[in-house]
Amino acid sequence: RDNDMWAIDVPDASNVTQANVAWRQKVCTDGDITTPPTIGYNGIVYMGSDSLGAGTIMAMCPGEDRQVKWCVNPVGGGVRNASPGLSQNGQRLYINIGGGTLGAFDPETGVELWRVRFETPRGIGRAPNHTPVVHPITDLIYLGTDSGIWEIEHTIDSGTGKEGAAARLLYDTGAHRQRVYTPPALHPLLNMLVFGASRGNSSTLRAIDLQGNLLWEKPMPGGRFRNNPPVIDRDGRIYVAFAKSVYAFDANGTLLWQLPGLKSYSASPILADGRLYVGQTSGTVLAIGGCP
């Protein structure tokens, strides 16, 4: 909440307990930075901030020295709880603006290419995470919002050559009186999206295909999905940190195991080298081994 993005040098030695701050960059107007940045293929770091409800998108050059590549302020709507997303070829930067609009920007210059509105603009609290998820093959963009899961397709007008986008509601969670406050997890080879939706503490984990058909759903008792999206591994196993447990499901929704804990989890796990790493609200980080 200091309105800064920090670059920290990761030490090489495993027994080092402190790391050096390479630089820190303050947002040009007051605005909390509430989600992780996105690192492009060329090392450029992209970040967004709410910036007094007007929104800021900033690109930082890679390296040890602090250097701003470009800054767009104001964007024209809050950029809260939404990391930027990159197209498959790295030529477009996508950001959720105000919770109901997706904008596309040139990653090199910050020039806006298009924006498409898919929901009525509204105030954004601290609970939702509206980060776009980009399909690495088709370049389709998926978003979880109040009304459900949206699919957004990049378009080019055949007559004018002008870029644009078309949005469609892929799966309506409003019919279940639930909202999606986390990004969906995408498995591109299984053509599957997995996401959680909640209304109060009434929560459900669902899997749909990329045409919007429901594959399966699982009630998740005792908590809500708030910025804790599921994680899918290469073979389609799904890991969810929810309430006071970590769950593993197979691609068909069958529960493989459940690890209960004493404290709740407030974010999704990280999967690497056969282990899950997940943090609890107590300040403890767990490493769960023996994962495929």
C-alpha cells in the first residue's frame, strides 16, 4: 500500500536471509499496487494500479537500474486487483479496467489498441481478482467477473483493418446467484477451464469446456473464493487452496486428496518440481511434497 513496485535481487546462496532492493518505483499518482506484475518475453515488467480510481499502467525496463519505459495515466478506470496479461506473441498487453472493460495496449509503446466493455462499470473492492487469462494457442482471453466467465476474441475489420474485440458470456454464474472473484485456470490441451464461484460462504468449484458446457461441479463447504484461483498441472490435476484445506482433484473432478490445516489460505498454490507451495493467513508457508 506504499504505492511502490519493488525490484528485489534474489540472492544465490540458500542460507542467505536478506536480499537487496535494486530499486523501487512509485506510481505517478496515488494508487495501491494490489497484484503481481507481469514479465514480458523481453524482460519488460508491466504493472497496474488503481490510481485514485482512474487507473495507471506502467512498463519498467528490465535490469538493475530503475528505468520507466512508458506510463499511461489515467487509463480511464480503476485497475485494481488485476495483473496485466500478454498475447501469445507478446504483441498485445491486456488489462481489466474498472472490472467490466478489457483494454489492449501496445507493450512497446503503451498506445491503446482497443477496448471492449462487457459488463456495467462499478466500484471495485479488494476482494475480486479480474486478471485476464490468455489461451497460449488460440489467443482467446478469459475473465471471471460478477456475471460469470467471459470469452473475449481479438478481431480485425476486413474493410478498415482496424483492431477490435468481441465478448460473449461463456458461462453464467448469475443463474446460480454466485460471482467469480478469481481468474479461471486454463488447461489448453484438455480444452478446460476450472474456476470457483461464491455467494457468501456458498461456494462451488466448476469445470467447463471452451464452448461453455458444464463438465462437472463440486460444492466447496466452509469458505469463499476470493483471489485464490485453482492451479492445473500438465496432466490435468487441479489444486485448490480453499478455507482451511488444500484439495487435489483429477481432471474429471474426483477428489484425490485433502490436506486440512489449522489456519485458512488466502491465495492459490504455486506448483514447481513436484511440490506445492502455499501460504496461510498465519504467515506460514507450506511445501507439500510427493506431488506428481
